[in-house]
Amino acid sequence: MSRAAQKLMSASGGKAYEVEQSLMFDRGDGAYLIRDDGDITDGNKRTFTFATWFKKVQNSANDILFNVRNGGGNELFMIYIPTNEQTMWIFQKRASDGNVIWYLEPTRKIRDVGAWYHFVIAVDTTQSTASNRVKLYINGTQVTSFTGSSSYPDQNLDTPCNNDSFDHQIGYSGSAALDGYMAETYLIDGTQLTPSSFGETDAATGQYIPKEYTGSYGNNGFYLPFKKNDRYSVYFDGSSSTGIQIADNTDFAVGSGSFTYECWFYGDEDQGTTRELFGQADSSGSQASIGISLQINTSNQPVSMLFYNDGAPNAHIVMTSSAAFDDNKWNHLAFVRNGTSLVLYLNGTSVATATSSESANDGVDCKFALGRLGESASNTFKGWISNFRFVKGTAVYTSNFTPSTSPLTAVTNTKLLCCQDSTATTDNSGTSKTLTLTAANTYTQQMAPFQFDWYQDQSGQGNDYQPDNLTINDLTIDTPTNNFAVINALSPLNANNLVPTLTQGNLKAASNQSSHYVRAVPTIAPASGKWYWEVKLIQLNLNNGNGYIQIQGSPVSYIWSYYDTPTTQIRGWSGTISTVSNWSVNDVIMIACDMDNSKVWYGINGSWYNTGGTANPATGADEAADASEGWQGRANGNPANMRVELRDGSGTNIVELNYGQKTFAHTPPSGFKAINTSNLPTPTIKKPGLHFNPVIYTGSDDDAVSQSVTGVGFQPDLVWIKKRNAEAHNVVTDAVRGAHKTLNSNRNAIEVTDTYGVTAFGSDGFTVREQTSAGGQVNTGTLVSWNWKANGSGSSNEDGSINTTATSANTTSGFSISTYTGTGSNATVGHGLGVAPSLIIVKNREATDNWAIYSSVTDETDYLQFDRDTTAQDDNTYWNDTAPTSSVFSIGTDHDVNASSENYIAYCFAEKEGFSKIGSYTGNGSTNGPFVYTGFQPSFVIWKRTNDVGRWQILDIARDSTVGNAMTTGINWNSSSQEYTGWLVDFYSNGFKPKQTEVETNASGSTFLYMAFSEFPFKYSNAK
């Protein structure tokens, strides 16, 4: 698939500034970028700014972002995310004893692996105020809470940064490395900047997004966008089949005349082997068939050879370079004869000379080749060749020279000019030679030695970093403005915490268990649309009666190859659908899932599996499985529906997943998209805070004073207040019943009409005055209010058999408030949402009845209660054993929901993609609890254990506003108890995760109902 087509599949969401590329670092490869001390010029060691976008993929080891160190590593400045604290350390060591002399460690956690963080570390040790000397910003917001042992540098302290005696490294520290992706990385020498230089707040979503930097850089400043240039080279993979061959031609017979062979080459970490760059020979490589060749020896020294006298013993001239070259950078090589003078040039400098008038063998009937020696398959080249030019009869260079900074052209007598545009077989010499690829593993890439290449500084300063164990193949289009799915490292299968061994930016998964399978699930799980992804089989060990690989592409079916024979089958939940040909290493399995029409297709190596011979996802024909397999019984939007499972056989099974961040091996069907946030549907609600918002405030502690609580962001219609620092009832007030009217969720008391309480609903909040009754405190101590927008005071809804007194419905957010009068007989009540609610809360306002709660998790046969922490109870007199519809919910005859002539309040919640999620999770009893995918960054989560006793527990971002992921401050809807700390549930960009063993949150095997509301839809969310 072309990169252009890939970009079309990953079209931007319309942001003003698009980040095009990122660079993937793999810890196991030891991948990093370095600028040696010899390339550094002394700059400002006291004032500088480092900024980068970073996508974290694992929490299992230290992630080194930026490291400046001397040779021994005892003096350094470092920015890294440690595995144990999973926060950030910014620190400096001194040379005399290697001790840390200052460090900052924020209290917030940094362990989201689903999206991108933006970090700004701004240093100015000349500042008189200590806290101004080092500033940390995450996603545009300054971090001000640090651990008690943190300290700032002394005033006017010199750091190692911008010191010409220190190496500057990205992704490496000498012993630790980096797992993840980096994009838009800057060093600004001499200026302490704020995030406004690198990003801005999107008015439509409220999220911090990238913008173009327009400032200066200083001496050592750089800008690394990791963008490909618009020039090309050809990649050779080092296998015996790699190469470009050209049929024998009289042009290649140079005889004793002058000539110039030249090219740029980039070695791909292959030092220690002999490699042939180009030459002419037969398949045996016999000397008689060779005229000119150029190879690289085991010491990374270029070696040019001229063979003569038709292969007679010792009839060759060997010129070995006096200098070795470095891998992982472009080098220019030229082999020139001018009369009888032979010169080998490396990067424009003569490195070997000889004198000879011998006539080179003409290699009759033997092919000339690049990346190999003619027809021989021995010692092929691994790396890139760009702008190969052969000029016959002319010595283009007669002395040391500066290699061209632009693509070569066909000068007079040019006989071959290639490896310089998008087609590997193009000859631009004008001689119309036919070039042939020896295998598909030789191909062009957008990488060339001319400014700027993908790893180079694009600030204009020329402060280039060199890659080590990184190549152009580590570039991806996974960026902060288009976040792609990767395997979620935070999603264990069960209490055994079984996830695969993950590498390559969490795109490669390896089995690591023989008695259990391990599961790889994506960080993005669309609930609708048409989606395409691929799984490449890297290593297969399916025998030994144990090993298998299973790929699930939909809620109803999967394809697997397993230990029996082995056998490869497509299966649905009803059994085997079809048996297909067995898999081999390097096969690419294709998955196309149409969630809107409940269909899935599986394919291999460009062909779709089918029984009728007409399988075509683009037209919807001959799918592998559809709704007849039970699709409607399993929810879309669940990462487990797009998973890969692995188990060891006689050895490890390894697969590589591609959700579209790398070029697909095969063209996706028309209409099917890569799995990224740009391709997610645009949410109806871009700013969830305009429909739900938790707010904290401090009461006036004076029952004679009213207080206006603002910052809600809208006029709330349901205000739910709980005192935090002391025991007090939950206070529930809404615009349909009216101000002053209070219910308490933690008890069954009747509605209280108070002189005060919540006295008014305003455009940005509400007004409170302390209540004189026992209705609950609303203006004393520290408090939290959870606020929902409905639609004002409402009007009667006549959709049900009972006409509501009033229904206030926000169909956009899926929330409504209804009041109705019971009949004592089975009945229906209109809710006004237009879709079926997933959670309904009902309370008798006139009697000491218990709260009654319906959820789609416990279904219409059961009910739950707020004021009691019991399990879900089976009783058809609550919901008449009837699920709600898009217009009404059903009630039975129980007094809690439908006593004759008594008044009730009902709060109805329907799920809205990107805004709210109501579902369940199963506990695993581990501190590495289950990952719960919501499709958004939560601002509020409430959960309840349904199969055993459990409280209605709440975490929200208002009360835990500075902790990053780790939400620790709990409070209950079913209790008057004060707020408590010590809880640990992580919030992420795409869901949440219990990280404790407490039974009411994560008891192994227990089912938990939850309701969550969004801070940011995942389409727009940065990492939490």
C-alpha cells in the first residue's frame, strides 16, 4: 500500500497544525539518538528548554527522555520516567563524587500508555526564586506539586546541558533506554519557555494541541520532527536474495580508461560482516568475471577492487580505505580512475590510492548489480544506497572534494544513474538500461543524504543527532494529532496478569506461557464503522500439543491455528465455520470488520478467505461471519473483540500487529479504515464539561450567608452535593422538583423542602445556604458537587402509560429527569431520551422507601439500591422484567417505584460514545487490576459490586486534580461518611484500572457495575 493511500486512510481531524511523523524507540534494540561532545559548541548551561511529545507504551522499565553526560556518566543532567515511581525525575549529578545535587519529582503519576504526553522542562538557574529555576509542564499545565524530598538547583548553577564536553543523548543513559514514541522534540539554548511556544488550547475541545514553534534556537538548539525528506534511496535487507541487477552491457567494460563509480550508502547495523556494495560477476563470483567491485570489510573499511588478466592468480588491485566509516549515517564513496591513477574517496577525502594501466575484465554475459556482487548471492549489503552514478571515460573527481548536497545529475558520459527516486528500477542516465529487483525485499524509501534526513535537526542550526539502532523503518505516522492503536500493556487477562512480551512500540507480541494463553488487545476499540488491521506471523511454534495463535476480528468470530496437526480454522461461537490452509512464517493475516452491518472477513497475503469465491469486504459479499453467530449479544467497542491470543508450543509464538501506523502489506478494502483517533467518529459532545462537571468548593461555614458556587460551566439541572471533610448526608437537588427540595441518596428519607439548601440554579453554577433541617450540609466545610445538565424544569411526557408531571431531557448527553405519580399497577414512564437508558435511579419522594436502581448490567429482572449496599436482587415487581425502550421504562407494583398516588423522581442515563459509559468489569484480586475501556478520559467513575455486598464508590478529577493517573480519594453515594484516601484506581486517556485488591473494588471473580463520565473523548485526548 502506498504511503499516500496510508495518509488518506489516516486523514486529519482538521486541526490547524498536523504532526506528520514520530520515531519509535525499542528498549531491547538499545535504540537512541546522540550528539557527541565534539559536535557541541559551548552554549548557555544555565538557561534552556527541552520540549517533546512522548507516547509511553510500558511501565516496566526506566524511560530516558534526555540525558547529558560525560564519558564516565558520573556528571550528568537527566530527564526520565522511572519504573518504580512512574512519575518523572529531573536531576543533576556532580563530577566530584557522582552524587545527585538537586532533583525534582512531581507527585503526579505518568503511566498512561494509550495516548501522547507533552512535556516542557524549562530551566533558568539565574532566577532568584528557587521554584522558578526549573519548571515542568505536562500537557500545557504547570506541575507545582512535588515530593517532599525534591529540591531546586542553586542560583546560577551550571548544568551539563549545552556544555561542549558532554554527549547529549535522547533515549539512552548508558544503562537504561526508552520504550515508546517521540515527536516534535526541541532543545532551545538560552531561553526558558512556556508551553505556549509549542502548543495551544483547542477552542472546540478544550484540549492542549501542538502548534508550530516560531522562535529562535540558540547555539545548540535543535528541532527533531522525524520527518522524511522528499528524496529517495533503495533499501537492501542483507538477505541472499536482495539486490538490483542490470544485464551485461558494453558500457560496463571500462578497460584501461578513466571512470567514476560513486554513491551514498548508509549501513544498517551490520558491522563485522563483509558486504558487497556493487560490482559485476557471475553467480560463483569468479575473479575472471569481475571487472570492478566495491565492498566493505569486517572493520567497516571500504575496499575497492579492479580485476584484470581474466582472473589470473593475483591479477587484481585491492585498495583498502585507511579510514572506517560509521554505521547509522550517510557516507559518500567514490572509486575513480584518472589515466593510471586510482583513488578511493570516502566522504570526499582520499583514503586509498594505486597506480595501474591494467585493463579491467569486462565481465562478458555477467550482470552488474547494486547491493550485491553481480549474480553472486554471497555477502550482500544491508542498508541504503542513494544516488548511484557510473561515469565511463571521465574522472569526475581529481582531488579531495565536498560531496554534492543535492541529487546527482547525468553529467557527460553517465552510463547509469539510479537509486534516487520513488521507483527503484528507474535509470536516469539517459541510456535506458533495464534494472531488475532480485526480490521484493529491495525497495525504495524516503531517505537520502540531502538536507534534511529523518534524524537530522530541522531548525536550520545544523545540530544533527546521529541514530544508533534506529532506522527509517522506526518512523511511524502515529503522532499527537493522529494517535494510533497499539497493544495495551495495562490490560491483563486475569489474576495471573498475563500479557504477552511486548516490543517494537507495543506492536510485536510474543507468547510467554505454556499453561495459559496471553492476550494482546488494542488501546482503541471503535464501537462503530469499518476497520482494517493486519497481523504478521513472525515465529510459529504451534506443535507440542499446546501452542496456538488466535486472532479475533469481531464480537462473534475468530481465526486460529492450533496444536492439533496443526489446524487453521475460522470459528464462530456456534462452532467451526471453515477450515483453511495452514499458516507459515511471514504470512500476513488480514482482518476487515464492518461493525455497522455486523460482518467480518479474514484473509491471508492479499486474498480473502471464503467458501463461495466472492468474498469482498468493499461490497459486503461473502463474509466469514455475521450476526447469525450471535453478534448482537456481544457489545461493540470492547477491545477484547479485536484481540490476539498466544500460547507457547515447542517454543515462542510471535506476531507483529499493524493498525496502520506502518505501511500496510496489502491495500485495505474500500471504505475500511486504519485504527486511529482521526478515523474515530466525531463525538456529538466535544467538550463533555458542558454537560457534566464535578466541582469542589469551600463553604462559608455561616448558615446566615448564601454562597454562589461557580465554575460549573453551564446551568446545572441536577446538583448532587457531598461534604468531604466530615460526616454528612448526600444532598440531591434538581431543577424539575425545584430548588430547596432535597433527597439523600444514603438513606430512604422522604423529600425535604427546606428554606435554604440549594436555593437557585445559575448560568455557571448554583447558590447554596446552609440548611436548618437534617437534609444534609451544603455550605459548611469542604464539599464536592457533581453537576449534570438536563433541559431546565421540563414539561410533561406522554410516551408512557403514566404521563410524567415533567420530564427534562438532554438528548445530546443522554440524561433526563422525570417526575411522575404512581398508579400501583404495572406501567410505563416516558424518559424523553430517544434511546434506551442503561441506568435508571428512582426514589419515592413521599415515603421512606428505598432507592431503586435499574442497570443494563444486572438487567431488567434485578434491582439495586443506594441506601443499602446489598447485592443485586431479583424481583419482577420493580421493572416488570421488561427492559427500557427508546421512549419508556417499565415499572412494576413495588412501593419503591410505583405506589398509587405517590410522587416519584427518576434519573435516566443513556450511554453516549465519548461522553458516558455504563458497563461492568470482572475483578481479578490483583494490584494489576483489569483495564476498563471507556473510549474517553474519565472525569468521574462510580462503581458497585453487584454479586456481593459493596458500596457505591466514587472517584473524580475535581478532588484528585494533581495526581495524574492515580486517583486515591474516595467518597460514597450510599454513606454519609466523609471522604477517605488510600484508594488506588488509575484514570487514563481511554479508561480506568483498579490497582488494589480491596474486595469492593477488585474482588477476584466479582462483577462490578460502573458508570463513567468523560473529561475528554478519546478522539481528542492527550495522555492522562
